[in-house]
Amino acid sequence: MPELDDNTLIITDELGQEMEAIIIMTFDSEEFGKSYLVYQLKDDETGEYFAASFNPEDGEEGNLIPIETDEEWDYVEEVLESFLEDEEEEPLEDE
């Protein structure tokens, strides 16, 4: 297993294959009473975002739980879009 830092995690797919992923953001939702994780696969050229809910009390060995409702997907997409817009607007610290 590769050495991981705070921005990466290992995803195991349904075939048991491990893939390294980069954590884009995590956030909590009072509306749904869940914690969410948005990530991208490390060597994926598509730039596609993935999301799942998780239990923060599970620690590093926790399981990702699929998002099953359209309402949850809409919420996660809104939070991600807002986060990405904020990232684009922030000036670089070197400037």
C-alpha cells in the first residue's frame, strides 16, 4: 500500500481493485444528517468528481456509502460548485 497523506485515500472497487484518490473536500450536512466526501481518482484524466457519504467515527478504515437519492446528489453538487467557485476566486498567496 502506498504511503498516504491527509489529501489521499485508497478506494477499493467492487472487483477488489485498489485505486488512489485525491480528496477534494469533506463537509457535513445538517439537512441529511451525514458527512460527505468528494474525490477524484489520482491517475484519471477525465477530471470526473465522485462523492459518497461516510461516518467520521469510523476513522481511517471507514467505508464510503453510496449516495442514493437525487436530493442528496443535488445538495452535494451545489456544495461542490460553490467550493470550486471560491477556489477560483481566491488569489494565490504568492501574489
